[in-house]
Amino acid sequence: MQDPIIRISNLVYRRGINIILDNVSMDIKRGSIVAIMGPSGVGKTTILRLISGQLYPNRGSVEVNGKLISGLSRQDLYECRKEIGVLLQNGALFTDLTVFENVATPLREHTDLSEDEIQERVIDKLNSVGLASTGDLMPHKLSGGMARRVALARAVIMNPKIVLFDEPMTGLDPIAMSSVGRLIRETNDQLGLTSVIVTHNVEQMKKLVDYCFILAFAKLIAEGSPQALMHSRDPAVDQFMNGRVEGPISFSLQNEALGANAR
């Protein structure tokens, strides 16, 4: 059996006196699309930051491609991050750069490619997301779905092994949402990526992902295929997956405020 490309083992992460993640373990298979789901403020984005080495656990471990993230030197962590693409909420394009320059930025920062090589690779990636003719446009000229596709092209321009998506569907209309979801699937499979998606969007994830992890109460409360989790008998899982108001997961302004810090 192939080793997972990401292995999170008995992870504990605290912010001050608050325990954000308590003894969480996940194995993420190579080539898969995986969702990390759960109510607001349960530490989903924190897991992405732990995978990329922006944060370190208080206890437990995070291994990426066989490398213990907390044990890497600064230089080795820098090299490891070249194998990880990131798509942030709302795309996070540089507003004063053209589409072409947005996508080219990682190549200019992290490689010694010639201008001809950069141009060839950027055009290829823009073409792969259906935006070959948009290179001269500024981000404010793009629709929400187009901006998200440009952000995806930028996330994969370094040919990473892993792409981390933080709420990639936020703010999109239903058609754009479906288009971006299909593009994530196609890009993942064509490039042989492993994609990790943090999201609240249960309906889209049922169509897109291979496997889900659900967090609540600082713990991993369930994992499995979206279809299996939809029929879970666990009250908290059933409540989240089916959008039920009543259940063990309660909403309060205080918890939401704490959650903003956790994210």
C-alpha cells in the first residue's frame, strides 16, 4: 500500500489556553481530492497552515511527502514549500498586476527560467484553465469565477505535488461554483496532484471530493466518502452534512469569535 503524501499524527495545537485541535490524525492519499470540513472556527485553515509549515503543532507531527515539517531547517522548509501550491480565499490576486504577471510571479520569485520559458509556461497554464486570452487583463476586469481560475493557474504554475485550497467556492454563483469545481477535479487528475480543500460547502464536495474529514469540538469526529458521511448515524455528523439546526453542534457569537482566531 502506498504511503500517504500527507500524514498528520496525534496533532495538538493550542492558541493560548484554547485547544484548537486535540489529538487529530489524518492520512491523505496521493492523487486524491480531500475535503476538511466542519463548522466555522474549528481549525480547518489552521490545518493548512500546519501542513505548509506556517505553524507548528504543540504535540504530534505533520509529515509531507515523507518529511517531518517541524524538523526541517529554514532552507529545507523553503524547498518543501515549492512542492505545495496554495489557493487562498477569493483568489487573492495582486490587484496591480496583470493576469499574466500574477501567474508568472512564483516563477520569477523561485526559479531562474528565461522570459521565453516563463511566457511559455504561463500561457500553457492559462490555456489549461480556459483563459488563454486574458493575460493582459487586470484583476478588476475579471468575474469571480475567472479570478478563481487565474488563482488556480498561479497555484499550479510551479508544478507542485500538493495544492491547498482555502474555501475556493466562497462568493461564487452556482454556475461559477460548478465550473471551478470541475476544473479542480480535471487539474488534479491531469497533473497527478493531491488536493486538500477546506470548505463548508457540502453540496459541492459531494460532487468533487474522494474523501472527507469532519472536525468539531477540536477533534476529528468522522471521516469517509461524502456519500457515506451523508448517511452517518453520528448526530453531529448528520447535523453538519444535512444542515440541521438542531443537534449537538451549537452556534453562539462567542464561539464564532473564538473561531475567527482559530482559523
